[in-house]
Amino acid sequence: MPALDGGGRLLRKAFPHHWSFFLGELALYSLVVLVLTGVWLTLFFQPEMREVIYDGRYVPLQGVRMSAAFDSTLRISFDVRGGLLIRQMHHWAALVFVAAIGLHLLRIFFTGAFRRPREMNWVIGVTLFVIALAEGFAGYSLPDDLLSGTGLRISQGIMLSIPVVGTYVSMFAFGGEFPAQDIVSRLYGLHILLLPGVLVGLVTVHLILVFHLKHTQWRGPGRSNRNVVGNPLFPQFAASSAGLSLIVFGLLALLGGLAQINPVWTYGPYRPDQVSTGSQPDWYVGFLEGALRLVPPWETNIAGHTLMWNVLLPAVVLPTLLFAVLYLYPFVEQRLTGEGRQERHLCDRPRERPVRTGLGVAGVTFFAVLLLAGGNDVIAQTFRISVNALTWILRVGLVVAPVLAFLLTRQLCHALLGAERERLTEGEETGEVRQTLQGGYESGHRPVTNFRTGAPRSPDQLSPPEPQDGSRTGTPSREHPAPAPRGR
């Protein structure tokens, strides 16, 4: 009986219903598509660098020398029935997977869903994002076409920029002088075995923690830190989640069949003496490409050794700092606000945390500038402007734009809170204008009856207009007191 009762409680577990909570599921179902299509592709792909002469169906490349990896990629695309569809579905699913994880992390950040007791899930989420980037780059590099080979050449330059050990790291990764013969086979093992195993393991732990802890929810009538209002796991939530999975599978199949992506046959096989014109990586590593393009050619010679700051800073130091900030942010914020001792199960609206929201928008702006810089040559050619002038504009923008974004966002949050406080205090305008006894005019108002998700119902539920407790990220809503920490 206890086991049955436990199973019944699990099936009755409530899940809030809001579109933003489905971003994590979108990532999960994209991962399922990745695994299914990836298993199929492994049956036909040959991770070898040995040289062959192509004699497949793609006429423009017949008789061209290429690696067995690129040859098998062409055969998957043109000779295997349904091969191009599966290959393009796999690529699209990878892009959606990384994007969904990124959007899910942004949702958690802006709503404060990383606070106690969910700090570990935030750390797992950031780790999933890092591994997804590595997994995407490994898969993107496997075909050994001119575009992916150019990316591998850049990655070798990044390895060489590491002081003292850079040469050894490069030789170990490539198995010799670039391009060597081992890089594709080693990336293949990482791509189909090690990294997917870590991804699946972390996703499993993440889901276990989601089930074990209370689900975050927006504030509203009947909702507090002590309960969760939503649909039970079975059948309502299971039915909606299954429907979302079918939508994801269908849309990825539609994209794979209709939207061409990574046409390696137009790039040709990789040759070290050639570079693809206008080459652009997948969007999730575009910020690294942009950082490399924006840093001036700074170098330092020390005792006969060259320290390449123009590669080390943007490609090694910058990503390390960015992800270190992401890992540490929940702990730093809770330390500054004094919320580390209390459990938080209600989501903040971004406007209620002006500083946190400003920091988030500044980070997104910083990423966007780097992403634009990753395609500065294509942008300059498209709009017929100087690539050097555009590079300097983006260099200045990388410093100025995030600061402006932070200031404007913080001011906008305060303005929205002020407007909301006035609306709740005075009511909604009816459009009627009356003359007062003193001869003036006033507009008619009626009580507010229409509320958005998570919005307060009365002025006293709003945060104070300015932090009053030394908080640097805003003051939480006072609608529901937080419960005492649970002893586990």
C-alpha cells in the first residue's frame, strides 16, 4: 500500500501551466531527436582521415581526392535513401537544443528560479549548456569539409595560444602536426559516446531534482511558497507534454526536409591551403568567432616566446570568465540580498528585480555584439560598408552597449513598477472626464479587474520603488513570506 500511495502521489504531482515552463521540455525532446537521428547516422558515417577518390552520385566532386569522412558524408546525403533528411534533422535539432537550453537558462535567471533550494539545478543547467556547445562543435567538425576544417584550424590556433602547454595540447588533440590523421576519429568518440553519456546523465539528475523539489510558479490567488498550483502529472501534464513532443518532432522533420542547412558538397573537402570565403560557424559558437575578430593583434615576446593575446584573451580567458560568472551568480546574489537562508518557490517578475534584469540584458547585449562581429565581413559586404569601420564600431559597442542596456533596462523596470503602482492605486481609466466643484477636470477610474500572470492584485503587494535593505538586485515581493528552511 505505501508503494501504491507513493506512486499515486507522484502521478498527482502538480506542474504549473505557463508557456515559459515548456522551454526545458523543448530542449529535452530536441535531445531525443538528436539521439535517434545520431544513432541512425552512425550506421553510415566513417570517421577516418584516409584519402579516397570520390565516385558517388554528386557529379561535380567525382574524381576528387577527399577523406573517407567527407566521402561518407556525401554518400549519406546523396546515396542513402532518406539520408539527407536525417542528417539535416540532426543538425536542426542540435541548433534547437542549444537554443532551448539558452532560453531556459534565461527564463530561470530573469525569474530568480535559481535560488535556494535550486542552486544545484542551475549549476547542472550551465554545465549542460557548456557540454552542448562542445558536442555541437564536435559534430559540426566531423564531415571534414572546407568549412569545418577551417573551424578546426582556428581551434588549433586557440590551443597554441595557451602559454607553455599549448603545443603539447595541440599535438595531443590532433595526433601530430595539423591536420594529422587522428582528430576526426577522436571527435567521433567524443560526439557519439562520452559527451552524449554525460548529457543524458546530467539531464536525468536534473529531472530527478525537478521532481524532488517543488516546481517554481508565478504568484497568484491561492499560490504561495508552501504549495504548487497546476495540472497533475497524469493525465493533463503528460498529455500536453506528449503533444509538445509531437510538435517538436514534426517541426524538426519539416525543417530537415524543406530548409537546407550545412550543404557540405558546396564547400568541398578540406585542404589546409584553402579557406572558405565568408565562413560562419553555427550560431552558438559565433560569439567566439566575433571575439577573435574584435581583439586587435596584440602580442608579447618574452624570452623568445610569443604570447598571443589576440587569441588567448578572446578564445580562452573570455569564455572562462563568462561561464565562471554564470556558475557563481546565484550564490553571489543570495549572499548580497541575504536570501540564501530562505527557500524561494515563487518566480520574480523581471521588473521587480531591476539590477538583476539589467545585468541579464547587458549580458545578452554583450553576446549579441560578439555574434554580429562573427559575421562582420558578410555584414560589410551586404551593406557595402568598410569592414574596418564596422569592426571599430563593434569594438566600441562591445564596451558601451552593455552599459547602456543595463542603465536603460533598470530605468524601464522602475518606470513599469511606478506605472503599475499608480494603476493599482487609482484604478483603470474609463475614458470619462468630469468637471470638479473647483472647476477643474478629472478622469474617471474603475477598479482593476484584469491581471497578467504573476502580477500583484493590490499596491501593498508591490516591491518598494527603491531597495531599502541594502539589496543590490532589488527587493523581493512581500506577498508571501518564505517558509523556514527544510531540514534534509
